Amino acid sequence: MPKQAAKAKKNKVNFKNETSYLFISVGIVFLLLLATHNLSHFLKENTVLGVSTEKQNSRNEIVFWEVFLYDNRNYLDGWYELAQLRLSEGNFTGANEALMEIKRVSPNSEMLVKLRSAL
């Protein structure tokens, strides 16, 4: 008779242990997912109010104006825009080159005076 009682205890499932095991497993999976998510945000490029995006856009604009002005050398507003973009990027020699082109196209331009004061 004691052998049957032992078998009965083995077949009986302890739901308290099973549910705690389930909750712990789900909690560990949740924490791993959360850690992965946070790690991906940590490794992402840090930007403050979209500065890196803005910098990339200004670089694209500079390339656009350089290509455009290669074909249209007498477009004064384009040279002014290129000088402004280069100046905002900190490229003073490039801004000076654009300034010289403005002087070549229109020596008495008001834009020329504004850019000289900015440099």
C-alpha cells in the first residue's frame, strides 16, 4: 500500500511551482527584450534636435549647388547660397571661393558686401 501512495504523489502536479516558473521565465524573456531595445538605442547615433540630419542635408545642398553652378557659372543667387552653406559648415576657404565668383559675376553686388562682413 505505501507504494501506491508514493505513485499518487508523483503524479500530482504542484501548480504553485509551475506558475512561478512560468512567471519567472516570462519575466526573464521580457527583461532580455528590454535590454536589447535599450542597447540598440544606446548604440544609435546621438543627435540633438536633429543636428546630424540637418548637417547631412546641408552637405547634400552644397553638392547640389556645386553641380548646378558648374553648368550655370553666372547664377548669382546660387553662388550666394553656396557661400552661405559653406560658411555655416565652417569652410571659410570654400566660402571665399564662392565670394570670388560673386565678385566675378557682379562686382557691385549687395550680397558681396554682406558676405564680406560675415567673413
